[in-house]
Amino acid sequence: MPVKQRPALLIAAAVLVAGCSAAPPPPSGGGGTLRYVAAGSPAAASDDPHGGLANESDALRFSLLYDVLTVPGADGRAKPRLAASWEPDRTLTRWTLRLRPDATFTDGRPVRAADVLYSLRRIERKAAENYGRLALFDTKASTAPDDHTVVLMTRSPNALVPEALESVTFVVPEGSEDFGQPVPGSGPYQPASSDAQTAVLKRNPRWWGERPHLDGIEIRAVADPQARAAAVTSGQADVAGSVSPAAAKAAGAGVRVVRRTPVTEYPFVMRLDREPFDDPRVREAFKLAADRQALVDTVFLGYGQVANDLPTPYDASYPKDLTQRPRDVARAKQLLAEAGHADGLKVTLRTTTSYPGMDSAAALYARQLADIGVTVTVRNEPPDTYFTNVWSKADFYTGYFGGIPFTDVARVALVSTSPTNETAWKRPAWDKAFTEALAVRDDADRNGRLGALQKELWKDGGYVVWGLGEGLDLTSPAVQGLPTGPGFQRFLLDGARLGTAG
């Protein structure tokens, strides 16, 4: 579908180009500064790695400044990062983590177990901001018996503790509270300068890992995906993260398209505790109204695939025997009539342009809902405030998932006690079964139990998950080694380089 460039986008691109640094000469032996334009809004910028992360640009910056305990592996299992190894006791409630002995903060202090435990406790304390990601841990009961050992206690048996420590466990020095000024980290880069829109990082010579190829990385937050793409095509940036499929299709010979694993989702989210979505017949009707292939073709332009109303079809626990829900207009109309809406239904669907295609997906779905007698008002909300004012709060809106595993989705969005239970999926029996599944050591058995829980969600839940899109980045020809994994993996730029690294 051709995309018309609006004047506002031209203005945004002009502002972006004016703010970016001039293009450096291509290095021939590595080094240089990578200019990365990431999805994000200066209005929603954060300097606290333990709070809420509304911006992809902030998540990228934090992943470069601070170490996490574990990182996602290509096989879906956690791999060591700051934690070199781990071992559970027989009850799966006491996990002993051994830290790297050579990790230091940028001010020269060694990274101690006390720093890790302080960071985990601070993350748990800020659960209302960070979606309760560490709710399964009892950090008060956890200990640091020596400088390189952390004993983590869980509130219930859990075989997936290493996976639960991925991505969000940014470690800072013990006692850090004021993040208005740069706080020492132990990641591959350290801050050089920053403001609400642009952060310039330089290589950390103290980092324990293999020396990064790049001298520095400049991260610029830009909300509009077309403006991000324009920065690379005009030569004002080296990488544009999360661009639109249209921009990828239109990329010329001088621009590379990096295709990441298809995990991008824009589900339509219905709250089960508000009319009309408190009626399961209405929810099923809305799912049956979706022409998934049309949405995938229109929004992802060949860079996607049909999905089936579950948010993590890439997860090992996804039920492979699940029947694909078809489009069935007649059945959807019948369900609405049974629910008392034979004469029609009016709803408002909120959406935004934070990620490419969110607005066009909502517009097309509104037309599809009209076929079953639903009149939809699509309200396009400002991207600067969408994930603070609309996400997890509105009755009906376009959501976003970008590759986190099912267990994380369950913890942050499905368990009854989650502070961001966006669909109001509150079922004590489901919560109990989820907790019991986490206690199973055998992968096949555990995945089977988690799959059964997903089948319940497929039947009665509040998600219309119509498709999966590939993550798409644009880069200049000089960029090499950009990660192609999903979720947090795409922020691990340790191996990225410009030109030919020496």
C-alpha cells in the first residue's frame, strides 16, 4: 500500500536531520560512532533503569550502560551475563548465583553481590512502574553471603529463574537513588553526554567483555517511524530502529534492511471488566470479525505472518495443536445478537503511530468490524503519551508486544495481582495453575501445562492477536554485526561495528 508522507512527517524529519551529528568518514579499521535513531519520545524519557520504560531508546541506552544478570539465548534459554552461573536447590525456591569476579563499575569499584541485591530490591520496590517483573522473588529474604555470591529466594518453586532475570535486572552501585546525574554502570559503554532526546555514549575501557568495536554510540529518540527512516536515507544516521514495512520496501540500493525475527504484534486489547467486553460473546465476535490475512498483507507488506489470538506463538510453550480461528462474519453477528446487540454496537478504538502500522491496523480492523454491525470510532492518540495514558488503561486499544516469553507476558499482564493486567484477566484458578507449572522441572511437562493455560486465554481472553511482523531496521552500508534476535536481544550491540573491524 503506498504511503503518503504528511507535512508533519516532513517537519519531523527536518527537525531530526537538524539535530543529528554530521556523518563521520567511514572507518576502515573499526571504531567510529554509531548514530542510532530509536523509537522514543523525549516527553517520556527516563533516566531510571528500574522504573517504567516507555521508550525503546531508553531500553537501548540502559542495556549498553548497565549489565544484566542473564540475557536471552537463541534457543530461548537464559545465558550468562553478569551472573556467570546458577544452581537451584531441590525445592526450586533457593537459587545460588555466582557473579563474574572481573566486573567493575566505570568509577573503578568492583561489582559486588551487595550491589546486585540492592538493585533487585529496588526493582521490586518500584513494581508499580516496571510492571512487577520481579514479583516472584522474595528479595528481603535473599542474601549476599560474599562479594561474588547472591542467594535468591523465590516466593514459590520456579524452574525458570534464570529466564526471569533476563533483560530487566540492570545492576547499579548499592545506594544509588538519584539518577538525575549519570550513575556508574558496568556495561560495555559509559555516558559522555545526554539530554531528553539524545544520549552520546563512549566505550567503557573497564568492561569485562570482549572490547566493543565501536568507539561510541549516539542514541536519538524519535517517535515517528518515517522520520527515523528518513534519517538513514538522508545520511544523517547509521541505524533507524523499528521502521515501517513501507520504508523497508522503498529502501534504495544505498540502504540495508535488517530483518529481525517476526515477533512484533499490535493486538487489539479488550478489557474484560468493562462493557461491552465483559460479555464473552462480544469478545468472541470481535475475534471472528478479524480478517487476519488482510491485516497482515496491509500492515506488514510481506514482512509478517498470521497469528491466532495468543501473544507468544514463538514461545516453546505455545500449544501447537490449536485450531486457527477463522473469519466468520455470520457467527460473529449471531453472537452479538445473543449478547443483546442485534441492532448494532458502537465502540471507540484507540491507537497511535508509536510503531509503524499501529494506526493503519486499527483503521482496517474498524472496517472489518463494520461487517458485523459494529460502528468503530478510531481515535489516534499522541505517541508521546500513548504508553502512559492509554496502554493498560483504555477499554479498547491497539497494544504492542515485541518478543517477550509467555511467562513474562503472564507475570506482567495476566496474573490477577499484576499492576498492568491490561485485559483484567483475573482468574484465581488460572493463577494457581500458572504457579504450579513454573515449579515443574521437566521442560516438556512444564510447556504442556503452560500451553493448556494459553488455550484458556485463546477461548475467553481479551486479545485479538491477528499477526506477527518482522522487526525492521534500516542501516547504512557501513553497519555490520547488528543483532537480529527478538526482544531484548536486539539491544545487545556489543558486536556491532562500522566498516571492517580490526
